[in-house]
Amino acid sequence: MKAFQIKKYSKTEKLQLIEVPEPAAKANEVLVQIHAAGLNLLDTMIKTGEFKPFLPYKTPLINGHDMAGVVVKIGSAVKNFKVGDEVYSRVRDYAIGTFAEYIAVNENDLALKPRNISMVEAASIPLVALTVWQALIEKGKLKKGQKVFIQAGSGGVGTIAIQLAKHLGATVATTTSTGNIELVKSLGAAIIIDYKKDDFADKLKDYDLVLHSSRDKKVLEKSLKLLKPGGILVSLTGPPTPEFADELSLPWYLKLLMKFLSAAPRKLADKLKVTFYFLFMKASGKQLSEITSLIEAGVIRPVIDKVFPFEQTNEAMAYVETGRVKGKAVIKIK
């Protein structure tokens, strides 16, 4: 089969298109013929080695975390899927490789594809939707009547987060550029701040939850300050915390490093009587099945910016790296 491989960690070297044997499904896995693969910033960060301290992959490896496709073989212990099922997944860490024609996936990471959307649309969903689910529901415990600030509302995470937050009954504030105001409004944002014209810190206060995705330390500080006492900030960009090190069972020296790196926001959060979380989402077929139900009910709809042919995977990666993707970019494989 054809696949795009990371030959070595590099900021400049492109993925290599190679021929490799079709993977074999273990007892608890299914073999999926991939029809489409979603692209995420995480894919570029794995390629450059930015996540090497936390996810020490050995190169060479096939890149890619999101996919939608059809089950072609099942392992002997698989109970919930059969040949011919249309499925989608954010495959688990250390089992990635969706930039390929086939992949073997643990059945616990899979869900049936929503019936009302295409393979391309389904491939755009898993990583960002699971991130949003775990941020808003698991960590943030967002409830009806609360106020949530979602940064970068027109991005992959933002477009899904706005829709889920509105469904949960929250008032949604977001930041975006002038050209994307109508998009985020159509998704359910009630308060829209054009970040090129206004500072969100001057417009928002007493929020229950912030979904933080900026790498700017000043943005993190201002975001913590707009929370009311008891509020929660869930950061997707860090800095990572000692609790995160515990979740990944990382060695003591990395836990110590994370304690140092996150000292400032944790100290500020304590002073403000708010909570600071760092979230690195986990694969979950069960949660993805819940998301499937919301998509089929019309609560959540995918937002696709560009679709690239499989051969242009490197061009797709470069487009994601610009940070200008509206919703998601997807590779069409079959």
C-alpha cells in the first residue's frame, strides 16, 4: 500500500511517499481501507519533533491521526464491528498512520461513521470533536446558562466547540477575523470579537469557562483574569502541568520540568481562585459514538476548508501550518 512517512524529525523535510506492506489486524483490531484523512496541527508537531518529549515515536513512521473508511477485515476478538461497516476514528497514540491506504485500528478507538455526512466530512471530525468533548464536558463541566469563551472560533476546534457549547445551553463568546464573523455567528456564537480590531480582555468578564488555544503567554494570563471565581480554563497549548505528566506516566524529571513550565499560570490561577487545566485529548470510540449521534441529529456539522488529493499530502500539511484553515483540511485517499 501507499503511505506518507516521516523519515526523520525535521521542520523542513517533507513526508516521503512510500510503498509498505498492508498492516495485519491483531485480535482486537479491525483493518480499515481509508477513504479520507483529516489533517491537524498535531500532525505537523509530530513531524517536527515538538512532541518528542511526551510522545517519543521512533522514526521512520507513518503520520496521521484522523480517518474515515470501510472495515475490510476484523480480528478474532472484535465484537462491535463487521466487514463493510463505515467507520471513523482518531486512532490512539503510538498507533497512528492514517496518511495511508489502510490502517489497523483498535476497536475501542472506532465509531460508526455518521450516516448523514460524507467520508471526507467524517474524517475532519474525530480529533477536534473529541478534544472539544473532553474540554467542555469532562474538564469544563459546562452547563446550561453558563458563559464560555472559545478562542479562534473559525478553526478546527473552534467550529465544533461553538456548536457543542450552544447545544449545551451556554452563551458563547469567540474571537475571529473580520472575514469569518458570519461563519462563527452561523455556528452559534453570540458574542464575536474581531481580534484585529479589539482586545477580548476589554470586552469579556465573569466567564465560567475558557477554551484556550493561543501560544501567547499574555493571552493565557488575560484569559485567566476574565474568569469568575470558581471558573475553569482548559488549555490545548499548555504549558503542560504535573497532572498531565501523571496521566501519561512520564518520568519524574519530565514531571519536574512541567511543574516549572506551568508554575506561572498555576500560581495566577490559585490567586484568582480559578482552575487551570492542560488537555491532551485521548482516543475514545465511545465518546465518538456520542458525537455521531449529535451529527446525525443536526446539532454538529463539519466545516471543511479544502480537500487535497492523497498525492498532495505535503501541500496539505503546509496549508495547515499557515494557521489560516477555516474549519478543517482533509486528504481524499480513495
